Amino acid sequence: MSRINNRWFEHKSWLKRHKGLTVGLFVITILLFVAIFGHIYREQVLSVLGIEKTVEAEKPNVQEEMPVSEEEPTIDPKKPMIALTFDDGPSKHTKKLLNTLQENEAKATFFVVGENVERYPKIIKKVEKIGCEIGNHTYSHPNLTKLKPEKIKSQIRRTSNAVKDVLGHATYLVRPTYGAVNKTVVKNVQYPLIQWSVDTTDWQKKNAKAVEKYILKHAKDGDVILLHDIHATTVEAMETVIPKLKKKGFQLVTVSELAEARGVTLKDGKQYFSFQK
Ligand code: NI
């Protein structure tokens, strides 16, 4: 009896001596319990506190971000890649081409004409939405080498502004009309001039099979391919060309992506034809 009492007194006196520690341990236990309980029953607790809406509002943001990262497959700089470029549009055929690109997770660059940007603003939005690039192909497609400096500048500026009105940002890359460049053009365009290394002459062929055959025969790593999305036959050709190029192991990228992957910093007033290794 006395032993038990003694032990009890010993225990009690230990508690007294370590009062601070005891209280501390008790508080930590309570906090841990609250934290675990709160975590397990998080939604119920939040709904009781009336902040359910905040939680719901956060969810769509997370979901919105997910597909974007999934949609952008990373470019492997060691693997072969090609930049398909489409001039003179957008046109009534461009939407179909964008669907083909999207279905195949392929990218391309559209060198647009300002007049057509104003006619097809929705297409311009979609071009950017699916990760494609928009370049400048003048406002009304004149031969820039036949224009005075002021006219050259306004041809570039008007298209850049038309794109800015739709997307909120200006264009950067320029494809000179007819690939025609002289000193006056270089001096007054003041942006990187993107030419091409494979001319499909799709505008002349106007035959989907012939365009397909030409690209599959000539396209190689680092090439910039010239096409025009104002022709139904070109858009039709892309339905087979794009999956076939991918099957051959080519990554289909924008001009900027191709330049970056090859370590090329695009400079204003300089011409680029291809980006081979
Ligand atoms: Ni053109």
C-alpha cells in the first residue's frame, strides 16, 4: 500500500517539477490532433466555415494548367526537325489545316498578310492557341524591293499592328514577299528575314499528291519548307504529309523553335534559309 502511494507521490512530484514540460506536451498533443482531424475532414471543416467557394474556385485553375503542359511535347534538339511555313493567309482553308496540325501535335509558322488578318481574326487566335507561330508577310503583298523606305516600313508596321489588335502582341519574324530582298529592304524591315530551303511550288502544282511527293523526297533535318495556306490542295496535302513526316522521325516545329534548338539567335536584318546542324 505504502509502495503504491510512494510511487504515486513520486509521479506527482515529477509532474510538479516538470510542470512546463507537461503543459507543453499537452498543447502539442492537442495541436497534432487538431491538425490531423482538420486534414482528414478538410472539406467538411471548410464548408462549415463557409469557405467552400474558395476551394471550388481554385480547382478549375489547376485543371486549366494541366492540358497546356500536356499539349506541349518537349523538343529534342538531337532529333531531326523541320519547320513548315505557310504564306499569304489566313484564308478560308486555314481552319482545316489547323485541325490537321492539332490532331498530329505538330507546329508550323504562318507568315500572314495584314489584309487577311483583318478578315480572319478568329483564325489568328487559333493559330496561337495551338502553339503555332505568326510571322509578318507584309500588309498587301507588294514586292518590297520596288518600294521606297517609308512604304516598306508601313507594310510591315500595318500587319504587325493588325496582329497586335487581335492577340495583344506584335509580330517579330518577317518573310519577304517573293523572297525578294535588297539593301533597302534589309535596312527598313529591321526584323529577322526568314527565307526557305525547300520550295514546294505548291501554288503552281495545285495538286495534293504532287506536293506530298515533293516534300517527302526533299525535306531533311533543319529545313524551312515554303507552302501557302490559300490553296485547298496544299491544305489537303498536309493531311498525309504531316503524319508521314512524323513517322519518318521529324519533329514539326516553328521557325523560332527550330532556330533555338540549333543554338541560333535570330538577328534583325539578317536572312535565314535553313537551320541545319
Ligand atoms: Ni507570298
